Amino acid sequence: MPYISKSFLPIIIILCCSRVLCGAPLIDGTRSGDSYGAPLAVQTVQTGFGDNTFGPTGTGNELDVAYGRIEGGTLYLMLTGNLQDNFNKLVLFFDSKSGGQNTLDTDTANGGTNPVVDPSPFGSDPGMFAKMATSPFPSKFDSGFTADYALILRHGFTGSVNRFDVDYAIVGGGVTGASQYLGVFDPTSANSGATSTGANSAPISVGFNNSNIAGIDAGTGPADQTAAAAVTSGVEVAISLADLGSPAIGSTIKITALINNSNHDYVSNQFLSGLTPPQNNLGSDGFGNFEQNKTSFDLSLLAGNQYFQITVIPEPSSLLLLAASALALIGRRRRLA
Ligand SMILES: [Ca+2]
Ligand SMILES: [Ca+2]
Ligand SMILES: [Ca+2]
């Protein structure tokens, strides 16, 4: 047991009590009552993918704020905003261990190392990595970001059912490095559910509440960050740290969040951390016009870092043990004095 100054004890005890008493976030698509703490990233650009002014069945897509928390070996993420019910994608890339891909590789069906992930249901259309890695250039992250894992979240009506879907992928994970979960829940009648297991060792919990009609507006200019910070609903995820490579205490998990279209071939201007305004959708021709098969992004060429980060902290049980040991030690020192 290392010597711990008495002056640190109140800090340790407050840390223990606040985390233990607050408990883990409730995965329901809102951050209300969850004690996520300060934002990890606030949107900087208005949305080029439409503003939701209608409610849960509206057609907007926006990322307002990213929040995160680590509790009980699980990473909890809350991304406030909206996702259109047409299977537009919220894509999360995680840099949570050494190694990984700063430039995305294609998938195993095309001679690469990445699993085939979320291929379009139409014909022989390839999956996300094959598109992002090839057209018109290989997608690249900011300097120092090497992607290790990815999640794709989306919802829509198939013609017969309403589904909220999740894909989990191990970047560089080969043929078996991904699992797809279709219809984790029906977002028109529920706001949370959990995947089973596969390439991921533990179920991934997801929550979704599309009721936001405020937050940022449509456009390409600077986002109203006060309005963004006021949004409480959106997409919420809980994923085991084991399925992010078991990052060590004290290490940092970096996350790039972005919204893409339903076919992974028209990247929006909604990233967290955000792009620098004025900024149109990356998949456009620069004027907001659709460019077929322009599917990639190069974040190293765009100002600022398009990722946010969260530090892996000790478990509350470890903190409590530390505090108890420190208290016992101080009691012993007092008796000896
Ligand atoms: Ca990495
Ligand atoms: Ca809005
Ligand atoms: Ca950048």
C-alpha cells in the first residue's frame, strides 16, 4: 500500500461516493439523470443532412454533443441529436489500443484485411470498408488516430418492420471480425435493446430517442453550440471495454463519430468532434450536390481533430478499496503517534 497524503483523502472519498451513488447510465436514448458530466465534443457546423423540426418521425440528421462515461468495465456513450428513419448511418470509429488503421483498408471480399460490414441489401453492392477505402481515395483519419473497432447504428422501415440495427466490427479483423444485428428493437414502440454476442464478446446495449426538434439548424455555417448543448436525446450505447481491446487504466479511448447516408456513399458534414465551418457535406461536390460513389473522407486534410476522447479510469470498487486502505493506514499512523 503506497503512502497516501491525508490531503488526497477527501478527493478519493468524493470520487468514490459520487461514482458509486450515481450508478451506471440508463440506456434509453436520453442523458437525463445519467450524470455523464461535461460534453466531450460540441458540434461546430450546422447540419447539411436536414434539420428535424417534426419530432420522432422527422427527417433530420444531426450530431449535437458527445458525452461519455466508463463504469463497471463498460464504455457508455451518449450522442445527442437525430437520425432519419431511412437507415442513414451513425458510424463510430474507436482508437482504443495501439496499432490499427490511420488509413482505412478495404475488406476481405476485395483483397483487404477488414471484415465485410453492412453491405447494401441491393444486388452485389459492397460493404462499408470497401466503399470508404476506395472511392475516390482511401479514407484517412487525423494524425495519431488509428482505428481499431467500429460500430454502425441506424433505423428505418423495411417495408414490413421498423428496425434499429447495429453492426460491430473489428478493424483489420478479417472474415470473422464482424457481427450484424438487425432489429435489435423496434424504435417506433421501444427505445432500447441489446445485441447478442458474436465478434463482440458481450451484448452491446443501445438506446434511441429521436424526439429532438431543437439543437443545431440546417446549413453549412457555424453551429449554435448553446442550442446543441441543450439537447438531451439521441443515440446511447453501452459497450464492454473487452470489446474495445481492454484498454488499460490511464489510457485514452479516441472516438470519431460521423453520419453517413443509408448506402455508405455520401458522408455528411456531421462529425464529432466537428468540422470547421463553413463546411458542406463531404460526399457532395462542395455545393451540396450529390456525387455518386464519392464515399471517402480525409480528416487529416480538414482543420482540427475530428475525434473526441475519454480516459479509462479505475473501477469504483478499486477506488473504494484504495480509500479504505488509506483510511486504515492513517488510523494506524495516528495510533502509533
Ligand atoms: Ca489504435
Ligand atoms: Ca436541430
Ligand atoms: Ca482533421
